[in-house]
Amino acid sequence: MSKIIKAMVADELRSRFCDYSSACVVDMTGMNVQEQQQLRGLLREKSARVEVVKNSLARRALKDGPLEPLGSVLSGPCALVTAKDSLIDIAKLLVEATKEFESLKLKEAVFNGDPELLTIQELSKMKSQRELIGEIAMLLSSPGRALAACLGSPQSKIAGCLKAMIDKAA
């Protein structure tokens, strides 16, 4: 491949990956075509893409971007997994997929442009954005729920009676 073509391919890949701040690297060596298609289908359902790219071109495309740390992981046959939505959900799916596809090897991931690489197993143990929002909503509503429980309890009825007696005496 000539330098001009390599530069064009790297630019195309750079434009494709510039929108992502999170990605995983997996090794699909040993998977047959049907297994690869099944895995791609599972990931496609979650709005994720699997791209097999020549390592040197991928390093060139990822350079100076949020996914640059993945360049050090690209050795041997690799595929980049990117997702528009939560990469944590994709990591959980990949960990589950290793049970079905034994030859699928999980390498490393970059999460939200953090320069520190994580293993995909570590990433899968994190809580997704949806789970965190649910926890925050629960924490915000818990004081109100406690107050409502107190107002509806028998103690509130006694307090109401006492207040009525005080008002009557006054």
C-alpha cells in the first residue's frame, strides 16, 4: 500500500473514530465466520460496531485522539469495538459472549477518553449511566418518602390530636 493510500485510509478511520471517547479491543482469532457474525449481530443490537483494521493504520488514525492509549494494545489480530451508547453495557455483553464464544479474547478498553487503560472485565463491573441515574433518583426521593411515611404513621395522628387540644385550650 502506498503512503498516499495509507494516509487516505488513516484519515477515513480518524473521521470514523473521532466521535468516540470509549472503545474496546478484542481478539477474534479462532472464531469462525458464523461466530463472528453472531457476535457482530449481538453488538449491532446494542448500537455497537466491530471493525477489524490493520494495527499500524489504526494507531495512525487514533493518534492525538481520545482513543490513542489503545494504540499500545494493538498487537496481533485485533478488532475495535465502539458504541454510540454505554460502553459499559457493551463490556458486559462481551464478557457474557466469552462464555458462548470460547475463542473470543478480551483485551483492553478506554473509557470516556481516560488515558488509563482498563480491562474489559473491570469495565463490565462498573455501573452504567442508566444505573447511576436510577440510584441518584432514589437517593433524592428517599427523604421525601421518609417524611410521607412519618406523616401517615400513628405518631402523626397523636401529634394532630395534641395540636387540636392545644388549640382548643388557647
